[in-house]
Amino acid sequence: MSTYTASQEVADISYNIGSAEQLQISPYVFDEDPVCGYPETVTLVDLPSFVTHNAPTTDDFSVPMNTDLNLIGAYQVTIKSEICVPDDHT
């Protein structure tokens, strides 16, 4: 593998308190070139508890309906993806 990049980055997610749920929003994709099929580990830091990360079924997020006005604000989340190359790779 020579490159590993985010080919589709997460877009800003906006949710209006009291609106209907938002399902499978803001997908992201990490690609390796050439494709080696090594396991990928995605780590999220500071994901708010009211947002669901839908991995491993899909690489996106959902926000259930919520009416808690205390959640109003901006949240920054860090997404890190790593390829786990086996020790015995050739």
C-alpha cells in the first residue's frame, strides 16, 4: 500500500432541536491504494452521546429526534482511521 487517504470527508452536521431524526447522514470513506484488504480501525474522539456512529454497518452518522435545549451548541469531533498491517506482510 502506498497511500491511505480520506476520499470522502465528513460534512458538517446541523440538527434543529425538535426536528425529525436524521438517519445515515454525513458518510465518510477512507481508501488505500493499492487495495490490500488490511483491517481498518476508526476511532472517534468527542462524539456527543446524542449522535450515533453507524459503523461497522455503514460509515456515517444518525441523530435521533431530540427536544433537549441544553444540547444547543457546536461540537467538534475527531475521526481517525488506521490500517493494521500484519507483521507477516510481504
